Amino acid sequence: MGRNTGRFWQKTIGRKQESIIENQIQETMSTIIYPSPIFGPVKSRRLGISLGINLLPADGKVCTFDCIYCECGLNATRKAKSAMPTREEVAKALEKKLEEMRSSGEQPDVLTFAGNGEPTIHPHFGEIIDDTIDLRDRLCPSAKVSVLTNATLITRDKVFEALKKVDNNILKLDTINTGYISIVDRPTGKYDLDAIIERMKAFEGRAVIQTMFLKGELDGRNIDNTGDSFVAPWINAIKEIAPREVMIYTIDRETPVKGLQKASREELDRIIGLLGKEGIKASASY
Ligand code: SF4
């Protein structure tokens, strides 16, 4: 299937990414680098008590995207020096934390793979999902297992099979405009949108799609993806993928690149309404 690159965005493709944004990088931003391999629990209205599992190093970020809005900062300025935790370290730390929580009478509602980058990058992601499901079944059987992923690696069979086992497989798809993806999400390697969408479809209605809507300027260009030129083709792709649910959100914290703005409540509600008309379950975080 052909995807919309857009001539407007095409002009930017091929230019060195850092040269596009160098005037807009905010050195002073307060980035969040999470402890590893376990952080939290964090209480949220939507998820309840969420215990975080961070498969990336504790001192920096590792991601196959380099989003201009990333709360962890940009890849170049948040390089990790230490290694990712091993499978054994993750299992041991998770078991210890779940036992502590159990003895204090607190149970997590969800075990969430998130943190300093892309969890599926971990070479033992699949085995760690198996260990986590075993620990969940033993120590907190009512908790869900969620993975927040940018979906770049779902074309790998091992990653795909592991994601099929979790309760909430939350896949990022900010737009289907590949020019926009190249300057806003900024894949660090080869990015084949058609192959990724085919794999999203192969979850057969069990995946959740998560989409960032934002506004503002980048290199003098308007990067508002809330208008119909972005939203209409994105909804067509969502219909093809037929996810269980769509979660849309906007910028919530300081971003590493200046000039970005939140999408308004009205804009997000309009998109929720359009998804609703197509019979797609959707929610927004404002
Ligand atoms: S995919 Fe997530 S962790 Fe990676 S750069 Fe984008 S926002 Fe940051």
C-alpha cells in the first residue's frame, strides 16, 4: 500500500537530522532518566498502580526512534555508558519488588515495560516477557502486563511473538506520513512503514495503537499533525489495523526541542469523535 510522504516533508528528507533541529535543542530541559531495571510503582488515574520495568541502561537512553518530543531527551545527549540489565537481573529485581509489595499489602494493577527508550531492543526481550508473566502469575495474578513500544522492531518474529503474549501491547503510530516520521520520530535505522503496518494488522485486533498529536514549528515548518491532511489517512490506516483501542495524547512535559506545543483538548476530542464515527474505541490524555 502506498503511504503519503507529502512534498512539504519530502524537502527535509535526506538532510542531516541534527542540522534540522540544532537551533531548537534545549540543553536545559529537565529530562527523565528512569532507574533500571525496576522503577515505581507510580499511581495513575488511568492505569492504577503501575510498576515500571526498564530494560535499558540506568544512566542514559537507547532507542530506535529519536523523537523530538521524547521526555528522556535526545539520543545524542543522553547516551548511556552502562549496559542493559541482564535477563537474570531483571527477573531477580522484579521478584524482589513484587515480594516487597505483597508483604506491604500493595499489589500492582499493571507491570509496565517502559523507561529509557525502546524495550524490544533488549536481546532477551522475549525471554524477559516469559519470566515476567511467570512472576505475575505467581506473585500478583490480577496484574496486567503492558508494553509501550515504538513498534519499529515488530517485524522481528521474536519480538512479534513476545508481544502477542502480553495483556496490553501498546504500539506507537504517530502518523502515516513517512516524511513527518523522519523528522519528528526520527528512526535511527531502516524504517519500513508498510511492513510495520502489516505486522500491526497481524495482531488481529489485540493491539492498542498510541499516537502523539502535537503542534509547533521545526526548522521553520509547521509540524501540526492534528489537521485532516494527517488525521484522515491515519484513520484509514487505523481501520486497516483494527486495533482493540486507540490512545491519543499530547506533550505533557518539557521537550528536548524548543517550539513544540500541546494539541488542545478540543483538537484531541475532535479526533476521538472521528474515530468514534468509525466504531473505533479511543481515549485521550490531555
Ligand atoms: S519512541 Fe519513546 S523513548 Fe523512543 S525516542 Fe520516541 S518518545 Fe523517546
